[in-house]
Amino acid sequence: MNDKSRPPSAVRVVKGVKGGYNPQRCVQPDSSGGGSAKPDRQPLTTEDYARGVLNRDSAVLGRAVTLIESNAANHQRQAQELLQRIQPHTGKSIRVAVSGPPGAGKSVLIEALGGFLTARGRHVAVMAVDPSSSLTRGSILADKTRMARLSQDPRAFIRPVPTGGTLGGVARKTRETMLLFEAAGYDVILLETVGAGQSEIAARSMVDFFLLVLVAGAGDELQGLKKGAMEIADAVVINKADGDNVPAAQLARSECESALHYLARGEGWHPPVLTASALEGRGVGEIWSQVERFQRESQAGGSWDQRRREQAREWLREMLDQRIRERFYRHRRVKDLLPTLEQQIQTGSCTVTQAVWEILRLWEENPSEVDEN
């Protein structure tokens, strides 16, 4: 079959490009789920972006997310202007992370949950994070394919994003993207994260509710019993509880409940363990009932707002770390010297400690000598 005879694919491969995305030049699929490519478009002003986001224009919202993801200096400046412009319209959504081992059915569960919510008048935004290759920096962003029905729902917006090498199963600009969704009026944000385990603490620091999805009968439930993953879960769902797998799902539920019994949360909330069949749509309503119950109890006790304040503080420190790191590696003298020192380390003519001190000395002499391009 030649290329012309192949049907258009909904799978999108994002290649690793130095400098990040260019939101003014790159061709993006229709954010509403149609998948048709669009030609080059005219640049948008910050006000154009803000107006489109606030009016929930899916095409402009998609371009705004691309602007946020860009590493180009001029795009970052405009992105910050946009975030300041929409800030008063944020903070009113429920943010839910959905995590679990590969094969647990996270995407199917998110589609079922998203459909459940949109049918009840909610507007749902989904961030589906795919891992980036450590070699090519590319990602296969196929989550719209796995959520075909939800991607066609006018009350839903699905954005597949690459991690860009970021740890913790989340993309580097996840928080900023969620602010765009909130300003656009999406009152539920579902964040599908990569994998499960200790690194998922990064995702937990961005959301209001952390849902751990496990599956019985494949050994994955034992991985979920690791203390780190269970400690941060606000609820656990044993998915694929259908057909012959129902007894195994019930057994896995009992094992998880026993494990959670020994984990002290200190928040007055005992994470429930549920069973569900995302494929058949069973148990999805109960999952959302637990999310709403958690919200009511947390808001009544003050822990909801406290968690948001702690997340803002952590975001501040993470952004400072990120910006300092970026500026350090853009320092002209550091960029010039680093390859030489790396070669000297490999040949044994310089130690790692000596190289570090030499680079820091150059940077501290004139930290403003940064290449902004």
C-alpha cells in the first residue's frame, strides 16, 4: 500500500525539535478531534489568545497550549503575558490525576469518566501525557485514538502532550496548561500520567485528587501496593472487573484495603478502594461520587485550600529551579567551556570536581552573560 492510499491516521508523532514547538508555524490537528491538518496561520496577539481561551474556542485554545509548550524566548514572554491576562478566571476546576501501570486501562477509564461527566453538563479537559524518548526526544501521541468518542464530544477537549523528559509522569508545562483549561471554563481537568510509583508525587503536587488505577490478574496490583504509590492515592480503582476477572478484582480490592489500613494519612480521609469496568461503564459513577465527597470534606476542613496554597509554593520553587538551570546552560562562557571540560574529563586530564568549580567560577563572574536566543 503506498502512502497516498493509506487512510489518515489519528496517531500523531511529535519529534524532538531544538527550541521547542513554534506555535506560529507548526501544523496541528483540529483540537476538536477531527484530525485534519491546518495550513500556516497568522500570528495571534496576546489579546487574541486571551479572547479565544475565555470564549472556549478550541482552535485558539490548542494554539495557546502550543505557545505555552514552546521553549523559544519570545514565545515564553508572550505565554507569561497570556497567563497573567487569564489568571483571574482560573482556580475553579476540579483537577484529577489518573495514574497506574501500563495496561491498567487508564485511557478507557478516562473516556468513560469524561463521557459520564459531559452527559451531566460538565465541561471536561483531558491532558494525556505520553513519555518522550530519551534518544530522539519524540513522542507518539495516540491518546485521541484511544478516546475516540470523547474526542468528538463538544463538551470535551483532549490534549496529548509529551513529557519532554520530565520526571514524575507529567509534562514540563502541565500547570500552565491546566490554567488555560480552567480559564476556558473546563470545570473538570483529568490528567493522565505516565506510569505509577515514587515519581508520581510530582503529579500529586498538581491536582486536587489522585486516582490510582490498578488491574487484577496481571501482577500489576502488587506494584500498586508499594508504599509510595499508595500513600499519595486519594482513591484506588481495580479496573477491568468484568467477565471472568471479577473474582480476581474483588481479591485485589481486599488486598489494597488491607494495605491502606496501615498507611496513616493524617487528613481525616481514608482512601476508598473501588472496582470498575471502564469497558462496560460500571463503577464510573461511584468513582466520581468519591471525588465529590473528597471535595466536600476537604473544603469543609480547610485542607482543599491549604493543598492549593502548598502547590503554588512548590510551583514557585520548581519554576525558579527550571529558569536558573536554563539560564546557566545558556551562559555564553559556560557553553564555550563545557565541551572542552567534558573532553578533558573523558581523557582523565581533569576531574569532575575541578570542572564543576571552574564552570561555576565563570558563571558567578558575570551571571548576566546569557544568550537569550
